Amino acid sequence: MRPVKVALDTGGVLHMAKRERLTVPMVRDNGGLREATWDEALSRAATGFSRVLDQHGPQAFGMFSCSKATNEMNYIAQKFIRTVVGSNNIDSCNRT
């Protein structure tokens, strides 16, 4: 077994540096995954968000934050879900 490098950032997130780790975005085409550019992957994600918003409204979205993230990270995440998406479905593991 190869050693795994682990780094802990200020938000308490573990970053693994394994050889098997994806280094490029992947998108699904015809039931399979293929490599894509960042522009294509982000465009597909934005299209998916827009489609769900159009079909089901903002209450179809929710956000779950982590107690190990910084206050700043949690603030920007809840700000995004409220202002960009329009949902108040926000929770965290702080109360568990």
C-alpha cells in the first residue's frame, strides 16, 4: 500500500493526494464518463442547476454545512444558497 499525503486546511477539510485522484473534470455522456474541460463541466453544472430551478423552484435545493468549516466559508455558502438559488433550506451538523 502506498502512503497517502494528507493536508488539513483552515476549514478542517482533508485533502488526499493519491495517484487515483481525478485531476480533470468528468462529465457523463451516453451513460459513461469522459474527461472534459473546466468550462464544459461548469457549464453543464450551471445548466443542471437552472433546469431544476425552472422545473421545481428554489425550494428543491438545500445546503448542509460543516462545523469544521470556517465561519467565513459557512457564511459564503449560506449567502449563495439564499441569494443566488433563493432557498432557505440550510442546515449544519453543529446541532447534532
